[in-house]
Amino acid sequence: MKIFMIIAAIYFSAIFLGAGVFAFYGLKKATGLDPLVVVSKFMIYYTLADLLMRLFFQKIPIINIRPLLTLPIKRSTIINFAIGKTMVSFFNFIHALAFVPFCIVLIKEGYNPVNVVLWLVSIWALTYCVNLLNTLLTNKDSLFIGFIVLVIALGVLQYYNLFDITTVTGPLYYGFYSTYYLFLVPIALLAALWIATFKYFRKNLYLDTGLKGKHEEAKTENYTWLNQFGTMGTFLKNDIKLIRRNKRSKTTVFMSFAFLFYGMLFFSSGIEAYQGPMMQMFAAIFVSGGFLFTFGQFVPSWDSAYYPLMMSQNIPYRDYIASKWWLVVIGTVISMLLSVFYLYYGFSIYLSILVGAIYNIGVNSHLILLGGAYTKTPIDLASSKQAFGDKKAFNIQTFLLTIPKLLLPMALYAAGFYLISPEAGLAFVAGAGILGFAFRNKMFTIIERVYKTEKYKAISAYSQKN
């Protein structure tokens, strides 16, 4: 992994260095405008993209404070040292490879050297602001969710030509060059973020942080209404509690909710490459299958922490599989109901989403469970990372099972669409889903047999912690 990380670091360093050297001449030739004006206009998107990449990939340095708090070292020193460690990061260094050569080219082409240096200082200060924002957003879920909502809102507003944020931020970024004193703004923002980060860590820098429970009214969640389903109801209760109580599962559910808006790229007719009947069916499968694809693909890995104990009990495998199936079916139905806003694009669009939901329930739900037998990746329920999956989850069996998940409904719809009519295409896809639902007991038997075959391999894989 370290070798691959070094190769990736060299690769991206070369890209940023090349961009810094050739951006001036490339932009001038392509647009005919002042390259610095063009770069300043789109710097807001560069900054947001940088922050998103950091949120998913930049690790926050961890310091063992237990031995430090017993020594005569000020807490402020410990905190400043911890924050300072985040400043020495490849994610900060790589930006210098782009902006320093770009500024050298600017000076070579006759731009005022003092103004160029002030612009570089401003951009560099904003880079460290992003670094501190990453620290705060990583540790505070409410801020993280608010940031994601803000980015989506800005993207939607610009996509529909309602508001272009570059008209506001472009002059500001260019002002770092044209106005001498404006470079103080990002420096002041950096100082404010440092203070905010310092206060956040100072508030939590105690040995017993997190040990004292919150004084809240105790609530029990027994879900007794599920007892009528016997053993399967017990499994359903465990899954519902797992989703509500663990960070990783809650993050996955949040990501599955984002799938609802994926269809807007296809149904809004804004991107020409996404047009066509087959691509619309592709989108319909994803809109209603967010929970199925994100949560369902890691069955039974969600139970990896206690899977060996569960397998030692005298419980029917069929009930375990059926409980997972009902869970992804319920998630698909909820997604189908929440996607009713697609009626804005026409009833035919929402009808294709309904048909996609039927296919997900009848076919993809079984394929997800079948693929889960080969996905032997333990899951850390306390972690919210890797919400979209794990690299080790890839293998030839799961890859082959993606073909009927996505390509088969597209092929069925295309066959009906081009040979008969669009309605026939929808009927073909819905018919496949109905047939899958009708023969679900037969599918459960096949899935149960596969799970029993892979049982001991799964137990062995879940025992591997590293």
C-alpha cells in the first residue's frame, strides 16, 4: 500500500506541477482572456473540490494525550502541536506545486511581482483554511452535513442558471491581486479558524471526555410488533437497531438517500451523453435502489462482529436471509415513495422509476444477497469511513453479478423499446421483476445453499482484523 501511495503521490505531483507551468498559456490560448481572471473565477470550485477530497482521504493526526496530561505541559501547547501536525500534510504541499510555478509564469509575463506574491499568500492562507475546515467537519457531523447540503444547493442553482456563485467569488479572488490590503482577509479567516479549532479541541481535551453520559430520559426500543414474525422478526429488530445506533450504518443510509437525486442528471436533459432510453432505465434502477446497493451489498458483513457466535446458534439460515431481503425491499419501497418529486419531469419518468423499483425488488434484491456470500469484508460499525464500500469487496463473483443488476434491465428495456414500443420495454423489465418475486422461495433456497457453502470461509475472514 505504501508503494502505491508513493506512486500516486508522484503522479499527482507531476499533474499539479504541469498544470502550474502550462496553465497560463493553455488558458490564454483557449479563452483569449486574462488567465489570472479565469483562474480567479473558478477558484471557488477548486477550493470546494479540495475540501471534499480532504474529507474522504486526508487522515487527521492522532495524539495519545494520556501520558502528556500528566506532565507539566500546558494544554494549549498540546493542542497547538496537534493542529500544527495537520499543517504538515501532502494535501497542503501539493498545491504549492501548482500555484508557485503559476505565479512565476505570471511574473515572467509582466504581472506586478508584489501583487502576484500577495495573491499567492492569499491562496496559500485559504489552503490552510481548508485544512482547518477539514479538521472541524471531520469531527462534527452537523457541520459536515451542512457543508454537503451547501455544495449540492450551489451546484443545483448554477445548473439551472438561478445563481452563479463565481460572479461573487471571482472578483474576490482576483481582488487578492488587484488590491494590496485584501490579502489580510484570508489571513484573518485563517486565524479565526485556528481559534475555533483550538477551542473545540480544548473543550474535549480531558482524560474522561466521552465517559460521562448525557443526562437524558432513557428509552427502550424493543420493537415488539416484530415478534409476530418469529425468528425473522428477531433479525429485523437487530438490523433496525444496528442502523439507528452505529455511525457506519447511519452514514450508509445517508448516502443511499443521495441516490434519490442521481436521476436528475439523466431526466433533466442537461447532459447529452445521459440521454436515451437505456440510460434512463439505468437511472431508474439507481434512484429506487440506493439503500439496496449501499446497505445490501454488505450483507452479511454488517453482522461480522458477532457472525461466528450467530452461526453457532440453532437458527434457520432461511429466516436470516429472509430478514435481510425484507429489509432491502422496505428500503426500496421507501425510496420509490420519496422519489415522487420526479413527476415534475412527467408521469412517464416516474413510471420508469416504479418499474425500476419492481425489478430491484424481484431480481436485484436476490442478486445482492447472493453477492454478499462472496463479500467477506469485516465492517467497523463505529467508523463512518468507506461508506460506499471497500476495495477488498471486489472479486470475480461479485463482478459477474453486477451484469444482471444493471445491464439486464437496460437490455430488456431496449429490446421492448426498439422492437415494439416504450411501454413494451417497461413491461419487459417489470415482468422480470414480477417473475423474480414469484420465485423468491426458490431463490432463497439457492442463496441459502451458497451461504452454507461459504459459511466457514466467512467466519475465517471476519476473524482477520488487519
